[in-house]
Amino acid sequence: MRQQLTPQWSIELPDGFQRRREDSHIVFWTAGITIGVVVFSYSGAKEQAALLANLRAKAQAEELEIIEEQEGAVIRFGTLQLEAITPKHTRLALHAFSTAENGCAQTSFYLDNATDLQQALKIWQSVSFTPIES
């Protein structure tokens, strides 16, 4: 089901996800998968390039696995890392940014089971941007 995040940003989620608001974040969750989403704006392509450069530099400094792709006007940048929740429990985190010229949808996926990564990537790729026509 397509969920409208803002007038310009939306995301496609499989059935079964619940939704709640936490401050400026929207949280979607189902068994084993939690997705935190925040959308923010900036003033143009220069800021988009700076954001992507900063994300790339941080990921390289932390030696994280990087995923990058472009689909039309949307550039996607993401990192994968294991996070220790407790000494006996880790989860896989995909911190994913879908950027357009004037804004970004940041989606953070927290996966209890690494086998859910393909589903998380598919959901991330469904994030879409529709420019407001003037």
C-alpha cells in the first residue's frame, strides 16, 4: 500500500505494517522490521551534492558497506551495518537516503533477521518523489 509521507514523498509498504508518529518521524513496523522515516528540505542541487558528499565521507570513514543508485531525479545513498542491541542480540540496520533536488526522505530500516534485507531494499527503492508543479 502506498503511504503518502508529504505532498512530494511517498513509500510503498507491504500489507501488515502499522504506523505511528514520533516527533518529526513516522515509524512503520511489523514483526522483525521497523522503519523510521523523516523528510527534510534544502534549497537546491548544491545542498543535495553537499549532503551526499558528507554521507559518503562518513560511511567511508566508518568503513560501512555503501549502496548507491540513481533513478531519474532521485539519487539513493545507503549504508549497512550491524548494531548490537544487547550482548546476545544484534540487528542489521540500513540507513537509506532518497534525495531529490530540493529534499530528502531518510529511511532507517532495523531488521531483526538479515534475510529481510531484500524486502527492505525493495521498500527503499519504492520511495518516490513527485515535484510540485508551479
